[in-house]
Amino acid sequence: MNDEVLHNIRSEIDRIDEDIIALLEERMALVHQVGKHKQKTQSTIYRPERENAIITRLSNLKNIYLTKEVITAIYQEIFAISRNLELPQKVAFLGPIGSYTHQAAQEKFGSMSEYIALSNISSVFKALNSKNVQYGVVPIENNTNGMVGDTIDCLHNSELKIIAESILPIHHSFACKSQNLSAIKKIYSKDIAFGQCDEFLKAYGLDDLELVSVDSTAKAAQMASKDKHSAAICSKIAAKLNNLPIMFENIQNDANNKTRFVVVSDFINQPSGEDKTSVFVTLKDYKKGGALFGLLQDFKSFGINLTKIDSRPIKRKGDFGFGFFIDFKGHYLDSNIQEFFKKRGNELKWLGSYVSCFEFA
């Protein structure tokens, strides 16, 4: 390709970029009108089901280079800018800055939203209840380590609802200021991360070093950045924020290590046709034989497809008690699910209905 051809192609790209900006300006003008209407009628700004419908429609066009993943990445940022144009967005998340939850929040709400890092999950719920923020982002489960009990407990004891979810691949990095592994005396990370990367530690003879457990992988990067004889197992974003060079990437045992995050707020989504519902079940006749079996039979008789069930300790007077966190296909407003709630409503706490982040098998 000669210089003249390359120049002509670049000129065409410049023209297209200008067209894109003009169309985005036109789109934002319409978004501004929608925002004024929503503020006048006190309607919800964030509409995950509407955003999902847009991405699905655009992904079904005959695109060659723009896959659904690419379209999603582009439009998530456009949606975030649009929401902030309608009303500035405040998002609380389980901190600190640079954590995987921070990354999950940014992927949902873009770079223009205001982010507030809080030290624990209950504080995120308190910030929502006090109206200091519009949205909260917290982890709910990891496919290696299971459910996050604090999130389940906070949902169970709150009127807030899950309004969206996201699945984030968890890729750990080994970062340090030293250029030689032999100079490293200690490694900082979250306790769970040490277990998720123990094969790497053993392979490189690092498992005998002092392993220092801290509150988060972001904190680990911060600590290691102050000591050239230490390292951190952390995320790439945490290493970058702390100017900590990465020596090894993707050191986790399981290449498919993923964490599911949920967005929590005080409104209810409308059905999208691709929904999931979460509930917490407290069986009234739990001492009776077959109580759980009877519940599962009801799910089947009402044509409800369970996708997850997990037990969780609850306080019962003078007894050890368990409730059940359950996910299933469908929306709370679907007729069969409404009928199910009529029968079992005194045992169910509805935690939210929202667009499912992945297709069910």
C-alpha cells in the first residue's frame, strides 16, 4: 500500500469519524429530551431492559467486524454518557479503588459517573438506603469460591432490589518493583487470591515466602509499591494505578475463574424476555420431612426453571436454621411466577428481576 492510498483511506476514516460525532450529538440531543421527561415524571433513569434490547437489535444486523461483544463495549459507554446527561450518576461499590468490583462498576456505568469506594458490603447498602447514591455494585458469587454471604444477607434484610448483573473474568497478575524473584521476601494479596494462585506459587518456589493477607488485591498492590522486596497478586488495573510493574499475567489456577457482580437500587425493572429472578426462601415447615422437596415440586408444577440454589444460615430462635438463595428464569411479573408467589409468598423474599447476563444451558 503506497502513501497516497494510505492517505486516502485515512481521509475517509476522518470523514466517517466526523459523521459519527454528528450522529452522536444528534442522539444526545434526543437523550436530553428523554431526560427532561423522566425528571418531570420522576421516571427511572437506568433501564437495563431497554439497553439490552438496543444491543440485541444492533447485534442482529448483518455486521462483519462488529460482533455482539464489540457492540456491547461501545454502547455500554454510550449508555453511561447518556445516563449522566439525563442525571449525574453516583455509584457506590465495594472498594477500594482498583478492585475487581471497581472494574465491574466502571464497565456498567462508564468513565463519567462518580464512584464512591466503600470498605464493606453493608456500607454500600447503607449509602443506597440514605439516598447518597443511586446504584450499588457488589460481588455475589465466584465460580471457584461460591456465594458471597454478606451480599445475600444484605439483600435478604433490605427492600433494595437487584436490577442488573455482570460476569467479570478474574485474571490475577504477579507485580513487583524487583526484576528478580530471588529478591522478593513477601507477597501481599487477599486470602482468597492466594488459594486461586497456589499452583503458580508452588511452580516458581514462592509458596515458602511470607504470604501477607490484606483486605483486597488493590491494597496488596499499594503495599507492594512501597517495598522493592515484596510483590502483589493483584489485578492489572490495581498494578497500573500503583505504578507497579507486572512480571507475570494470568497466574490463577483456573483460566475460567469468574465473579458475578450485581447492581442494586430502589426500583423495579420491566420484563425484557431474557430475565432472571432471585429470591430468598425461608421454609415455614422446615422441620417437616420433604419441605424442600415440596418447594422444588412447586417450581416444577408452575413451569419455573431453576438455575441456582444455595443454602445460607439464618437466625432462628433456639435453633440452627437455613434459608435458600435461588435464581430462576423469568420475571416477577410473569403470570406463572405471580401464581407461584401467591402460593408460596409468605416464604419468599423477592430480591429482584433483571436481564440475565448469560444464556442458560
